[in-house]
Amino acid sequence: MYSRSEASRIRAEFWITFGQYMKPVPNAEGRKINWPNYRTGVKHIYFRMKAESNFASIGIEIAHKDEELQELYFMQFKELKNLLKNTLEEEWDWKLHAINEVGQPVSKIEKVLPGVNVMEESDWPEIIGFLKPRIIALDEFWDNVKPGFEE
């Protein structure tokens, strides 16, 4: 068992390692990007990557407080489902009005890798190997569709 500070340190170390690993990779526009803290540039739409003690995940999170507007964004993504699937080369899980870890209603489009533990450095290559191609593909997808989400 890890103390809270030790667990926090290990997680931070993982994200620093991931960031260093991704640093030479440009975004779809050929620019440098802070991959671990990816910014979509559209309010209420986030790309979330998580590495926990029993899974890793990556996804699109729609966190608009107005659930009707959240659903509208979700439906907009649904219209782009085939493009997203073709870009990612896999199917992701779609969840309208799920509850996030702090109890807020969000909608998610995500992929989960079960059975990995960020606390085990030996799992880091598998977690990075899971996250890297997906965040790059999400960026490519977003580069094509972002104008449709801007107000």
C-alpha cells in the first residue's frame, strides 16, 4: 500500500515520463504540444487520459453543466462516429450523462485498458503504448472536426 504522497509522486512521475516520451511528436498541425495536458480549445470538451491502479483510459469528455447542451455536443460527436472510428481504428464506448469521479454529470466517449497499474513501473510501457497512438489519433480527428464545435 502506498501513502497518499507516495502515490501522488508516482503518478506525477508517470505523467512526466509520458510527456518526455511524447515531446518529440508534433500535433496534426506539425506544432509542439503538451500531450499530457492536451487542450481542445473548445470550452466544456476535454481529452482525458487516466492511469490508475487498476486501469488506464483515454477519452473525450463533454462536461457542460447544462445537460441539454451536453447532449447536443454528444449528438454532434455521434454524427461523426464513423470518422472517429476510422481515425482511431477501433470502437470506443459511448456514455451519455455518466457521472465523473467528483459526482458531476458528463458524457464520455472512451477506451479503457483494464488490468494495468500505474503504481507498477513495469506496466508503464503498456500504458504508454495504449495512450500514445490514441491521443495522436484523437488529435488528428480533432484537427478535422474542431471548427464544427467552435461557437
